[in-house]
Amino acid sequence: MFNELTELLKNAYAPYSNFKVASIIEMKDGTLFKGVNVENASYGATICAERNAINNAIANGYHKGDFKSLYIVNSSEKIAFPCFICRQTISEFMEENDIVFLYNINGVEEKIKVKNIISNPFTSENL
Ligand SMILES: [Zn+2]
């Protein structure tokens, strides 16, 4: 998966931060959806790679409960965790024992369960 991620990383649009991110979401049926970060001169219009990938799955007809694993690479030598807006999206669609795989540009991997990056999430149960 790391090679696919680094190939995808070339599509990231990050002229402002130069911090490129690529993400692939794997569905339970094996289908993969891709996302990259897409920045904007109006910074608030930027979307992260993780949300891009997850939203792509939804746009293609998948539902909550169909998600399996999330893979993320960034263009730096450090492992980077999803931002908190992405964590909110992850908590909406993934289950607590699903795995998030994080890579730096050199392929160093860190695995973490969804429940360990999102403690006390705001969910539909709160509404
Ligand atoms: Zn994010």
C-alpha cells in the first residue's frame, strides 16, 4: 500500500504548506478509494486527504459500516496523525477497532486503532 500512497502523493495540491498528504480508504469488500489534500488560497477551503478519500467512498455509494482500514502518507520525515476535523469524519464512518496506518515519506509505519486516536467522539448518540 505504501507504494500506491507515494504514487498518489504526486497528485496532492499543496502549494501553500508544501505538506503533501495522500490517503487510501479500504472498504470491507476490498475496494479502495483515494484522496489527497487539496489546498486553496482561501485556506479554510482546503480539504485533507483523509476526508477526500472517505467522502469519495460515500459519493460512490458506500455506507457507514462498509469501511475497513485507512492508510495515510505525508511528504515529511515525521509521522503525522489526522487533524481533528478528519478524526471527526473518521469517527462518523469507521468502527473503534478499525486500523489507521500512518506512514512518513520513508515508509516508516505506525498502526493505531480508531478508538485510540478518537477518545470521547461526538457521535449521533449525542444528538
Ligand atoms: Zn484533516
